[in-house]
Amino acid sequence: MTAATTPQAAKTAGPLADFTHTSVHFFTGGNGDMLGFAQAGYLSLYAANHHPASCATARINFPGLFVNPADVQTIDMRCVPSAQVLVASPICTEASPAGGKTAPRKAVELDENGRPKPGPDWPQTRITMWEPVRYAEVHRPLAYVGENVAQFGTSTLFKAWLQVWEALGYTPVIASVNAAHLKVDGIPPLPQSRDRVVWCFLRNDVAETHGLPDLRPTCDAMCPTCGPVEGIQHWKKNPDFPVGEYGRENRQYYYVCPNPRCKAYVEPVTRGIGDVIDPSVRGDRFGDGYFDHFKGAYKPYVQATRDRVATGLERYRGKPFIVTLRNHCSASSLDAPIGTLTAKGGGHHYLARPTAELSIDECEYRPLTIREKARAQGFPDDHIFAGDEDDQRLQVGNAVPVNVATWLARRVKAVLPH
């Protein structure tokens, strides 16, 4: 990514007069949302997060920004500045991810003495979906913008949540996007397949005067008949409720040629993870295993991992490849996007470099670096992540993809009064 296309450029581009709109950000994380909104010409007035390292990241990358190191659920919204746009990405319930699934928070059990029994650790992950409602009741922003996993849009409370916003006088606009496909002028798609549901809740008086934002995603694609085109999203079912995923085996939407006489199915033009790999970072010999910090010794990789490496060696015949340690995943090309980076920063993706003899044990093997993962999220190399390695992984994996944030910010800005 060149300096001319990085979101960082907008952050330091010029005087305050260059910023035409204001925003407030809850759960700032790695600052992907703030970078995207800065790229679109918004001035961030305030950021809040319960995670100390995330707050430090915001202070480092946005000098002078007021950052509140607090759980948003405890904040008196009267103490938060009014902004034209609120940016916050909630979840509907606190959950502990396990195997790609989530479980609701259970009530604390008490022992015979009335004291809490030991139980699972439930770390606070994000604000709940009701905190933006509290802000809107006090400040009445022109718009509320957010994003989350596609499953958020099919959760039990999602439609009821939309009705609450309608009762507050906002019109919801919802879309589903994939960061590896999204066409954003000046910013290439990300080398990461990341499905997200996004939304803008626009205040009714603004919608009546300026119309609703166009959140219909497009992608660069190649039509077998028409050549290079801008593919448009087509839903298999229920286009009036566009919540779903592209990346699953039974994808809920796909892209078609925009030519009315064609409408052929088209594949998005994607960017390979090889674009962000640092060739100077070397790995270890696969046959030596990995270091178990708990036992203080090296342990061999399990057979399932050996099988994935063997598949890559056979499939790519000497070329480097990615090994993904997830159920139903195997080896993939550096010319393709990787799968979604998780909230733990994507500890599932490894780079394998074969040797001439194509031996499994002699293969060079390493995890992707935090910087490589950050690049896959759209962060420029001069964006600094505070905290230790675990803190940085969390910020990267939890971040809003910068290209998605920029696209959302620009589309919303187009309907806001100046």
C-alpha cells in the first residue's frame, strides 16, 4: 500500500478546517473506525474503551484526542460531547467464543455462604447494543454507524433493536460487505475475507431532506462476456433484509454484471495475502516443533497440522503458502486472501516456506506477524499499537477493517448537511 492510499494520510493531512464533520467513537480498539472516518474528513472528538492498551493506542495515533479509559456502560452520556455521527460496534450479549460459536453469559452461582462460586472468566469484550441508544437519547446525532459479524444481524434482539431506533426517530439502513471485495476509491481491497454486517441509522429529518445513504456494496470483477466491470451485489433470498455472508460454502449473496442485458455471475477481483507478507521475517524448521511456554520445552506439531503442511507442499509444489489452523481449513495460496482474523488477532494463520526437497520437517514455518495482520486489516505501517503482544493481537483482531470504515464514512457523509 502506498503512502497516497493510506488512511494515515487523512489523520495528519491539514488544519482543522479540512474536517467537515465530527464523530464520537465508543470501543475504539485498534482505531480502525477512527482511521476510516479521518480518511473521509471527520474530526474525532472523543473515544472510549475499557481496555487500557486500546486507550493508549488512541492517544498515540490521535494526539490531543480526549480518550476516556472507561467501560462505556458506566459513562454518563451527558459528559460525552455531541457529535454529528456516533460510531460504535456493539454485540447483543457478552459471549465467550468457542469453536466459532458463542454462549450467553450465565448468572453467577452462590455457595452455601452466599459467595460467588468459581466460574469461567467472562472478559468484557465490547459495549452492549444499548449504549448507542443512551447516547442518542441525550445528543440526537445525525447518524449512528456501526459494524459487526453477520450473525449479529440474525441475533434474537436485532430486529427489536431496530424498532427502538425507529421509535427514537431514526431510519435504519443495513448492508453486508466483505472487506476482500469492497470497492473504495483510493483504497485497495484487503487481503482478508472478512464478512460483516454494517449499518447507518439516519435521523428522520436528515433522511427526509437529504435521502438515505447508499450502502449497496460493489466490487471490481471480471465478467466472462463484458470484461472488467463493477460487480453489484445480488441476494439469493430476502433482498429487503440484506444480512448474510459471502464467504461461507452456502453463500447468501453473490455479484452480477451491471449490464442489464448480461447480469452474468461474476467473481470479485481479490488481493492476495502475499502483498503484505514481510519476506525478511524468517520462520523455524517445522520438524523442530513449537515452544510450549507453559512447559518450557519444544513440542512436535499435531498430526492435523502436519497434514495441512503436506497438502500445501503437494498443492503448491515449492511455492510458499498459508496454513490455516481452523476446522475445515487447510492450505491456501499467497495469491488469495486469508480467512477472517479473529478477536485474538488471527492466531490461526501460518506461513510455510518449502525447501527444494519438499520435506515436511525441513519446511520453514512461522505465524503471521502482528504487523502483517494489521496490514490485512488495512492499517498503515506507521500506525502504532500499544501494549504487549496479546494486547496488540486483540486490537488488530477486534478492529473495524479500515477500508470498510472509510467506505461507510464516505457514504454517510454524502447525505449529511454541510
